[in-house]
Amino acid sequence: MSKEITIELRDLAIGYPHRVVAEGLSATVYSGELTCLIGSNGVGKSTLLRTIAAFQPKLGGSILVRGGEIDSYKSRELARLISVVLTERIEVGHMTVLDLVSLGRSLYTGFWGKVDAANERKALDALRLVGMERFAPRDVGTLSDGERQKVMIAKALAQETPIILLDEPTSFLDFPSKVDMMQLLHRLSRETHKTIFLSIHDLEMALQIADKIWLLDDEKRLHIGTPEDLSLDGTLSDFFERRDIVFDRLRGLFRIENPHTRTIRISAPTHRLLPLYHMVVKALRRNAILATPEAESADAIELSDEGLLLRTADGRSHHPTTIEELLDLLTNDEHHG
């Protein structure tokens, strides 16, 4: 299925009556893609998302939704184009999951808002898409944060809009739930061919799962591209390095660069030992020791199929069975100066 432009920003200015947050923003969003908006805290991500959702007026420029200027739509018309999932935990009282998701069908239920069998099937279909169909009779108040967030996404799906906007959907979730949530949104963008656009603080998650990244930098410039393109052209390196974080262009991810106070030589004769090699290097770097094959040091670490071997400056050999034991040996003043 070919991708279609669903949202287009043209020289957009966002902010408040007496304060411009950002201006000159131009961008395009396509159907069938997961797009993540990232940037520093306070840079204007939420303002941009609220403006695209028509929750607050733009200050200038244009926002085209399905080819029409956003201001030209009546609220009911816009509700058929854009559904929104907010971060705030909404208390709904004694309501079943099916009842809550069925609220997404309010545009289609007529004057009295009665959910008939056809609309209930639509709500159940939405729950099925997020893997929550068996929760339909459950009270919303009994759900975990992750389950509740999936139900709110199902409500947005039940609204049957081509565009879904989400504000920090992984907030308040534990790490496995964050991964599950992002994988769900990516899958939904493919299966439903909807535009799924979200703001997110989990940068590493966005870089691994998003189809497109919108990076609103500290100068309020908008950089757009795949995570890989933004990695190769240096955009992500520039963004992270200003925060003393190193962006690894080879892997397309950032890493924390701990300063080191000493170096040690390390060798691994076979590719099979690379996982152990990388874990040892990582653990040592966290303890201010740079391990590299080129290091000129009296201490040396040798990796083999038998495990770890540490040769220390005092001429002794040690055979730690874990990386923790290796760290104890290297950080013990008895073994190094």
C-alpha cells in the first residue's frame, strides 16, 4: 500500500499570544509510519503536539490535515481525522474496559449516544488489535498502567481516524512495558496503515523503533529523517554531544562516556569471544579504566574459551570467574599503583 501525506506543516509558528515558542517549522507526515518527536525538556514538543492536535491555535503558517487547512475543519470533522491519547491518567469511575473503548464510537452512535451491536463490534475489534479483548468486561480501575494505556489506544482506534497522536505514551511504564508499547504502536502503524505520531522522552527507544524522527533542537530547528539518516549526517551526534553524551554513529545509539584515569591492554583471539570482550570493556569503562588492544600497560587482560586471565604488574596471573571478580582485582590498590 502506497504512503500518503496526512499532515503537512508549512512555515508553522507555535506558542502563546505573547511568546513564540518556535517558528518556521516545515515538515510532512505519512500514513503507515511511526513518527517520534524528540528534543530537550522545555523545547516545545508538547506545544507542537497540541498545536497539531488543534488543542491550541497556531501563531502563523499552515497545518494541512489530509490536504485541508486545519482551521477549515469543524470540530466534529476534525474528530473524524485525528484521535489523541494523552499522558494524564483519567479517572473514569466504575466503567468497564468495553464501555470506555466504546466512547471512541460516539461520533457514530447518533443523538442519544447508544452503542448498538455494530458499534460494540468495532470497539471489540479495537481491543483485539491491542491484545486486550479478554479485558473487555474488566473494571478500568483494576488495570495496570500499561494495560490502561493500551485501552486508551484501543479507544483511539475505535474512533476510526487516519491519524493518532500520542503525548508521551511510555511515561509511568516500567521498561518491559515501554518496549511492549513501542512495538505495539509500530505494529499498528503497519497493520492499520494509520499515521501514528507521538512525543517521547525515551530517546533510545525512539531511535530503535521509529520510522521517522522529528528532532526539535535547542535552537528550535526541526530536523526530520530516519534514525539512520540523522545518525549518518551528524544531527544526532550534535544533539547528544552538547550534553556530554557520545553518539555512536556505527550503532546509531548514544552511550554515556565515562572519563578514564588509567588504561589496560585487552585481547580476544576469536570472534566468539566478542560478547565477553564488549562486556568487560563496558564494565571497566564504568570504573574509569579504558581497556583497548593498543594500550601500553603493565596490566593485561586475556580472554579465551577458558574465561578471563589477568596478568598484573607484579608478575602474577589471576583467573577471575566473573567480571565482578575482575573489577575487584583491578580496583584493589594491592595490584596496581
